Amino acid sequence: MRRLLLTAATTTAAALTLAACGTTEPAADSAKKKTSEAISLTDSTGAKVKLDGPAKKVVATEWNEVESLITLGVDPVGVADVKGYKTWDTAVPLKNEPKDIGTRGEPSMDTIASLSPDLIVASSDLPDAAVKQLRKIAPVLEIKSADASDQIGQMFTNLDLIAKATGTTDKAEAARKSFEAKIAEGKKTLADAKLAGTGIAFSDGYVTSNQVSLRPYTSGSLIGAVNERLGLKNAWKVKGDPAYGLGTTDVEGLTALPKGVQFAYIGNDGDKSSNPFSGQLKKNAVWTSLPFVKADRVHRLPDGIWMFGGPESMEAYVDAVVGALKK
């Protein structure tokens, strides 16, 4: 009898051991899977960012980051100034209805926290104090918004970094190939039309208290860089800022542009202050006397192409500017 009890006890213990093995195996697999999917990144500030896996619930504080996420097939759960994005970036529209987290410069920490994101993609334009607060909510991937020394390179550096964080590197590579193909196509079209080397001055402008301000896009701007990749020549001689490559001038400053220049701009019907060219300047004596205005070489490009966006916005720009110059 004693032997049977020992045998039974031994059998029971063995069964419990096997059962225990059965319950621990999935946990071991899960831990292994979590480890294999863990992502370690270094953002544009040199900060280390660690994620348990590809980020799915992502908040973005700047529109170029929002556009990158959409290009990569990731619908952000939170976006700064949703209405503004929908107005200015229809070339790469939102595919979902993200929560509006406030303005691009001052996002709402409470709103972002309520979304429980697993990643916040933050612009380097945000104040350090704001980024510090964001880090208390979720991992923050800081993105350098612009670099006048290499705008196109910076655009793809940002896209690649966000792609690594979201597990979408294949889509980033596809976007790069598509952009390069579009540049090649546009350059050939211009060359075939004998337009290679054409001087172009791209600008935007704003009206504040009836005062017109113009922003020349120098060679250091993203659009300026794309123009040069297309084989066009930037006609602006003003100096741009070190980040975005934007200059400043007024209508009198336009008299310094070469006579044969092509002038292009983007405004927006959703922002009445953003188009002085067909508004306040329409009856301005300096504007109407400019050679390129008299020669009808002023081109309004379609609304909704975000001039500081990603490769998809720049592809839309290529189509727009090539089409305008060919007319």
C-alpha cells in the first residue's frame, strides 16, 4: 500500500511537472517574441529611444511627420492642428480621424496622455520643456524638421527613422524609389521641352494688417532643392535661414529677379491671408510692372501641396511645376 501511495505521489508530481512545463512554454515564447521585436533607435538629438516593438499608436506634433506616417501606412492617433493639415496637405490626406492635440507649437499634454500612445514623434522645433513633458507620457522620437544644407537628404533620414520605429522600412524604400523616378521623369520632360536651366523663383506670401510679406524659397529650401534636381536654376539671390532655407523680401525685392524668370507660388483658398499675388498685389504698381508679370510667367500651383512635407508632397510639386512650365 505504501508503495502505491509513493508511486501515485510520484506520478502526480510528474504530472504536475509536465503541466507546469505546459504553462510556462507560451510565456517563454512570448518573452522571446517581445525581445526579437524590440526596437532601439537614436533620434535626431542623439537620444536613445527603446520600443517593445513597432509603434502602432503614434502621435505626431508636426505636419511633415504626419505626412511621413501616412506614407508609411501608419494612421496617427493624434495630430496637431488637424484642420490646418487638411487645408494645407491635401496631396497626402489623412485616412482616419485623429484626435486634435492642439497647435503645432503648443500641443496639449493632457490630450496626448489621454490617447495612451506608444510613440510620440516630435518636431525639433518644439521647445525642450515641451519635449521633456512628452517623455513623461510615452517614448519620444525627435525629428529634425529641416536642414538647409541637405533638405532632400533630411527628408529621407526622417522617413527612414520613423519607418524603423513603426516597422515599415519596406514602405520607406518604396517611397524613395517612387520619388527618384518622379524626379527623373520630370527632369526628362523639362529637358525634352528645352526648359533645362530655366530660372525659377518660388515664393509664398502673407498679408498681415494690409502689409504684404514674401518668403523666397532659396536653394536651401526643400522646394528649391527639388527644383535644382529637376535641372532648374534658382533665381533668388537673397539669403535663406539655416533650417528651412527661407528668405524674406517685399514686393520691391522682386525687382531684383532676372527679366526672364519664371515665378511660381502656392497659396490656399482656405487661408485668405496666404495669397497676396492675386489679391493685394493685383493692383500694385510695382508688381504689375515686373517683366515676368507682364509676360504672364506667374504660375499659381495647386493648393494642398505642403511645401515642407515629405516625398509624396514633393512628387505632387514636381507634377505641378513641370506642368505649369510646359504650358
